[in-house]
Amino acid sequence: MAAKWGHVVVLKGAYTVVAAPDGRVTVLPFANPALATAGSGDVLAGAIVGMRAQGLAAFEAALVGGYLHGLAGELARESLGDAGVVAGDLAAMLPLAIRRLRG
């Protein structure tokens, strides 16, 4: 669909898939029930838009934003457990995910 539509497409699922119109495809390594919560996709969209606002190209912004979203989910699961995580918990974990990614 990315090629057909001419846009970067992010398919959020057990493993998030990021596809570019030029054929590049990446599957992110996070399958986490903590991400299966109402509003999680909004946090993902915000992370991607935040990366675009910082100057990343669309595909790279989707990759970094998606990775940070998944990592925030892992951090939420570590601290809160698999169940009961809400979108606000994920958003609160994004700064920690950024810090961890920067290493």
C-alpha cells in the first residue's frame, strides 16, 4: 500500500511494520500486550510527528517514532505489568525510551 499510495505506511500490530513507497520495509521487534490499549496508536502518531518536527524524513521518523513507542511499551511493562497500561503511561515512558536509545 505504501507504493500504491506513495506514502510511508505504519501498520501497528503485534509487530509494527513500517513501509516506504520505494519498497523499504522494516518490522519492529516489539510484541507487547502493554501496547494493546486505547490511545496507544495516538502515542505512536505523536512520537512519529515529533520526529518529523525535529527534521527526520518520513520513513526515518516512522522508524524512530515506532521504535521509541515499542521501547516505551517495554518500559511500561517492566514497571507496571502486562495489563492495565494506559496511553498516558506510554507517553510518560517516552523520555526514558529516548534516554535509553541515546545510551
